[in-house]
Amino acid sequence: MKVFISHSWKNKLLATRIADHLRIASHDVWLDEGKLSAPGNIQDMKDELIGSMDALVLLWNLEASESGSVAAELYTASRLKKLIIPCKLDETPLDAFPEVKKLKGIFMDDPGTGIQLLSLALSNYENQYQNLPPETRIKAVNVFLGEIQFAEFQQRAKENTPPENLHPKKSLISTVGENEKDAYDKLNNLYARGLEVQQFLRAKMKELEQGIHRQELCRQVLHDLENFPENDNGIMQKFISNVREICNSFSDNEQLVVIEKFRLEMQMKLEEAHSFLKRTTGWLLGDAFEPLLKKMEYFYLSAADNLEWFCKYGEETEDDDPVNAVCADLLRYIQTPGGVIHNNQFAIIGYTDDVYFIHKLISCLQLENMLPANDEKMDWKTIDEGMAVAFNLINPVLKDHMIQEVQKYYESFLEHIKQSEIQKQSSPLELARQLLWRAKIVGLQNDIDYMSGHNYP
């Protein structure tokens, strides 16, 4: 789900915290880093950007009410009939925005709880209401937010929170407690379901960690997931989809079909990245923008060409040639979801670990004279320059993790081929392969980690 966060600069820290949490929950979040201050028609840029979003999360307080940028974003989202969820940081009224004033919001006096409730509201909207007409879905979300407010009030009451510490508007809910009992029971049921799903997923995750590279185990986990009573849960459905992709990667898929799918996915992501980067940062780079982007594009797309060349070379070698094991691992890696950098969460940047893995292993095998050179097909200088551009867009921690895992795999491969056939059954390559595939399920782990602290489905 695509989410735009509207905030004043004084609320930047909280906005970043919310964005990080929502990204972990698999939402595609846009947070203004100053890019909309570029020369040009800012309102047109806002229209285009917010028009591509599913929802706008509004961080509302006194500072936000005085921000022209926030006002413009609210105006645009309202005009385009986007879902707006106000997150109220203080008592500042929304009188200047009658349409938004009618919407129930989430109180952020306790940011940790507020962020969890926001995640719940967005997930519920995505799973149940997103395809309804605008008026119907906004009304449905309003009802759901009302249930959240009441359940939160009841939870605080159960914890004996002094009434004076409760939000003033929340205290009004106590006068209609009996009438809202159904809503409270519904939220309690959601809590219980969320806890059950969370515990089950964590158990399945442990099983995957022990053998994600083993076909029989993965298929058994998929069977268990599909037969779980609460498998209609939103997070469960995402998890099942990812495990199904893992299982499909074991199939004897046509190599060229797999590579072509990989190439087309990257081409689509690059087209999206080109228009967005040109609009937001191109004016800063000037004439240097297009050459830099071309190098980055070559870094990504040449990986498909490089892997295709590698596979064709493997067809001409003996079946037991060690490089064929590497080729098979590369093909499986690009077919499985997740990874050190998740393909679905960071646009084209999400493919960096796959692309780096391919280029790095092929170049290293060539240095070891285990593969012939393919300089006439590959411009390795441009690949290195494009990689530098891509790496500048990646979190340094993720980049270091990615480099370390690939290096471990390669070093273990070299050690593996020096061993006797008897030793190979328990070789370091098998351990490195396990570690590499465990890195692949980081994205799956993140899908359930965000539920920690509150038992939300």
C-alpha cells in the first residue's frame, strides 16, 4: 500500500519513525526529504505524487496547522478523494479543513501505541476497504477508527489509568460504554487472533531458518500455512505468498524464462525510478544526471545478460563442474522473495543484492580462471561505476551485510571445491548456502516483527 506522510518540519523525527515502522509492515512510504522544494510548479508535483498514493497520514498539531506545505498536501488529498488518517499530536482543531475534520483520528500522546494503531488501521483498510467507492471506504474506516478509540480507552481503564491522564475526548466514550460493547468485543477478538497468528508464524519462521534451502521442508511449511484456520489474515497471506515463491524456485524452471522475468522486472522498476529521480533530484545534478542514471541502469540490466551468458557456458561443461552449482544457486536466489534488501520495498534498489551477487561471483570465478573472460560482452568499468551510484542510495548497514554474505559464500565455495567427495557432504559451502538463504528471509521476518508489542492481526 502506498502511503504519503504529511508533516511539519518540527515533527520530522516522529514522521521518520512512523515511516520506518510502516515500511517494515510492507507499505511503500513516501516521506518528503526536501525534494518538493525544487524549482518548478510545486502544486503539479504534489498532485502527481499524492495522486499515485493510496492514503495520506497527517501528523497534526499547532506547527502543522501553520504549515503551507501541509495545507497544500491536505487540499490535494481531499480533492483527489484519497484516504486521510489524522494522527493528532495535540488539541489543535481541524476547523480550516471541514472535510478532514469529519474524520476520526488516532491520538499520538503515546507514540508507540499510536504507531501500532496506525499500522492496524492501514492494514485493515488495505485488506477490506481499498476497492470500495471513496465515500463508502472513508465511512468504513471511520467506523473502524472509532472502534480502535473505544478499545484503547477500555484497555487503559482495565490498567487503572487515572481518568485525568486520559485524553479528554476519549473520556466521553465511557458514557456510551454499553452501546459500544460489541466494538470492544470485536477488538478483543482481533487481539486474540493476532496473538495466535503471531505465535504460529514465529514457529514456522524457525522451521524455515533451519532449512530454507531444502525443498521438502519448505513445502511442508507451505502446507501448514495454507491449512492454518486463520490463514485469511493479511500478514498471513503475505507470508504464504512469499513461501509459495520459495517453493516454486525449486521447480525445474526454464533458465531463460527465469532470467527474462528478472530482466523485465528490473526494466519496469528502472522506468519508475527514472521519472521519479529526474523530477526530484535531476535538477540538482544538472547535466550529470542522465550519464549517472545510465551507468546505474547498466549495472542492473547487465546482470541479466551476465547470468544468461553464465548459464549458457554451464550447458557446455560437465554436469559435475563446480561452477554449475553456483549457477543453480544464482537462479534460485533471483526467484525467491525477501533478501538483505527486499525487492518489493525499495523499488529498483531492492534488486541490488541479486545484481551484486551475480556480478561479484562471475567476476571472482573469472579471476580464479574457473570461467573464461567475457569482456567483449560486459563493460565491467561501467558496471563498477553504476554499482557505486546504486550503493550511494543504500543504507550502509544493509550494504555491508550484503557484501559480507556474498563474500562468505564465495570463500566457502573455493574451500568446497578443494575438498574430497566424501567431505563435500558437510562442506562449508552448505553452511554458507544456509546463511545466504537465511538472509533471503529477512523480509519474511520483518513481516511479522512489526506485530510485536501488540497482538494485532
